[in-house]
Amino acid sequence: MTATFSRRTLLKRTAGLASLAAAPTLAVPAIAAAPSKITSFRSTSKSWLWAPEDFAIAKGFFRDENLEVAVVATERAPNIDALLSRSADIVLTPPDQAMRVQMKGQPVRLIAGMVNKYASHIVVRKSVLAERKVTLDSPVADRVAALKRLKLATTGAGGAPDSLFRYLFADNGINPETDVQLVPVRGGGAAMLAALKQGSIDGFGLSSPTSDLAVRDFGAAYLFEMSTRPPPFFEDFLYIAVATTDRIIKERAADLNAYYRGLARALKTIGDHPEVYSEWAAGFFSDLDTNLFKQAFANNSKIYMSDPRPTEVQFRRTVEFMNRQTMSGVDDRIPSTFAFKDWADQQFADAHAKRVVR
């Protein structure tokens, strides 16, 4: 081997090493972080009220935020105790249920709104309404008076149907303790329908689709259809909100931000592309036949907030609602110092707004 050959070989090898050094670095696939998990409690398994959360799960809106949402249906109400016992990370709840514990100094806050119509309906046997000569078109006072001496099912004391009945009774001079019988029924919509079928109740308060099924299959009729024909007080009434605790806000702010973004995306999609929501909902509410689904979708697809930020107007209306549930017109459990900041934490709405602007 000559010296010239050796130098040539060395130059080739050196050039090869140089070309490797100049070549782009091969990308190493990043290992995706495991999604965080949030446990969300609700009172029933399936309802138009919490359908935006189900829609966001099905469409992957939470997954896109690297968040997994585990849903727990308790088939009872209220569920605020699940927050305080640390069983739940968030609860889908009527705001007045959260306010009842907030007024006692419990560290619960609303972080988002979902539904701004009081979409728990009141259905009663058709035969009873015919006997009392009232319909959905009758004046509010006449419809409320027709509920006297009836057995009316609710999800339990403090639940949304119970609160609605008490508001209507107190606002129309009817004593809910003596003039009617409010019957707590556990087991969700199926239990309500079974009780109606068996004749153990005359009617109930609950959301769609249970109320729709009662009308279609169990001889009931709407006395108050709250989605599209509510009493004026319930226009822009925050009815379903997302509640959590100060501890979760402090320890898991990033996860709550991710949840807020996924929910906001779902609500915006529902508002901007109702056909997408309708296609999904037809499969989700598969127990409704085509005609009943069309009616239910028309009634319920407009109950959602386009922006999940709770407002001060909604806060004041919730306080008024609680006052007007009492015969005296004043709920003496509400401290005079109780303010919007005690009710809602706006940091997640603010963070989302800044993100959207960018």
C-alpha cells in the first residue's frame, strides 16, 4: 500500500464523516404525555342539559387538550357534596345548589356556564289537566293553581325540579308544604317514568328527553315547557354551570383551563354548526323516534350559552330566584356581603379569551 493511497483513503473517510456531521439531525418522535383526567359528576346519565360535555367527549375536544373526562351519573341531586368529599373534580349543577354551600363558607366556585334556560320541564297527566281545564297556553297562575293537591316527583330536596316547583308555588301564593306533595324519586328518568306509569305520582319535573318520553308514551302533557316557552323571569337564566373547589383551582388550574377550552369549543360548534350537533345527538338520543327527536332537538338545541363565561346579571338573577322560592320573599341564608366573586372564578374564561384573541 502506497502513501498516496493511504492519504486518499483518509481523505474519503474524513469527507464522509463531514457529510454526516452536516446532515440534518433525524427527528426523534416525542413521547406524548399521558392525558390528565378529570372526574365530572352529574345527576342523570343522559340529558340535553349536559349533552355539550358528552358532545365534547365524543368529538375529541377534550382529548385535543390532552384531557380525559370521566363522567359519573349519580341518579340523584344535588351533587355538591361530591366536590366537598373530593369524589369529584367538577360537578355539572344548577348554580343555586352551589350557592347554598357557598353561603356557608364552603370553598366552591363556578368556573363556566353551559345552559342559560331553566330547562327542567313540568309534565302532568293529560286526564288531570283536562279535568282542571288548563293547557300549556293557560296563564302561569292558572297552571300553577292546577298543581294543588297533586303528587309531583322531583330529584330530591334542593334539586332543580324541586327548586322550580317551590319558586312557582311561592310566587303564586301556594304553600309547598301543605297544598301539594313533592315526592323525591331516586333513579333518574327511568324511575320517574315508572312512577308515572304505576300511578304513584301525577306528574314530575325533569329535563328532556325524559319529559318527551312521558308525553309520548305515558299519557302526560307539558304544563311548563321551559326551553322555548318559559315565564319571562327565566330568559338568560344560568341553569347548568360547572362547579369546582378552591383546592382544585389551585392544584389543577392547567386541567381546568383544558376543560374550559374543550367545553367552549363544543358550545361554539353547537351554535355555529347545529347540523353537526344534530347528527351526533340523533345517535346519542337513539331512544327517541325520528319525529320525537326532531321536536326535542328544536326545543333543546337553543338552550346553550354561546360563551361559557358566567355573568353578573346571571348572578343577581340566581340570588333573586333563591329569594323568590320562599314564602316571605327573602332567603335569610344569603349574607348581605355575598358577591359575584364568591360565586364565580373568571380566571379560566379570561385565559380562554386571551388565547382566542391571539
